[in-house]
Amino acid sequence: MPISKSAKKSLRVSQHKTALNRYRKALIKEALKNVTPNTASKAISMIDKGVKWNLFHQNKAARMKSALTKQLPDGAKIAPKSTEKPVKPLVAKRAATKPTQKATKPAVKKSTKAKK
């Protein structure tokens, strides 16, 4: 068991990261099961997220994507992800307001007396 305060925090952080990494790896494994041409783009996206999350190296990700495309039927094309961005509702902009000035303290005169 950790004794010092920093060691205790290190243990907490390590346990949290381990749990998060396990969850993320499970997401990727689930996305890679039963891949079809329609779901291949999502699986490839999850592999790329795994690289971003530092779950595995980008060369391994390239191998995984290559193996994934080999699993697809011959001549099957991967359906592209939709490129449409969600439309944000229009909201009236607020009128620009002037920033309030900070209260300033009056300048204090420095004493000119010499220290002895």
C-alpha cells in the first residue's frame, strides 16, 4: 500500500486510467466484431480513436485496418461516413457590452526618507 500522499494519488490516477483504457478497448473490440461494409467506417474510426487515446501504436492500427478490409467481401466498398454537419439552431446574439473598469487604488507616495 502506498504511504505518501503523492503515491496514493498516483495509485488513484493509475486505477482510473486502467479502467478507462479497458472500457475503450472493449468499445473497439465490439466495433470490430461482425464488420459489414456499412459498419466498416465506424470500426475504422474506432481504431483511429484508439491511436489517439494511445491504446496502441499507429502501425498496429494500420495492420488492424488492413485485416479489417480483408474480412469484407470481395468488391465491397466501405460506406463513407456522412459528411453533413449537424445544423445548429440560430440564437439571437447578445449586444456587445463594454467591460466594466476595475476599481483602482489611489497611488501611494513612496517615502523619500533615507534609511539609517
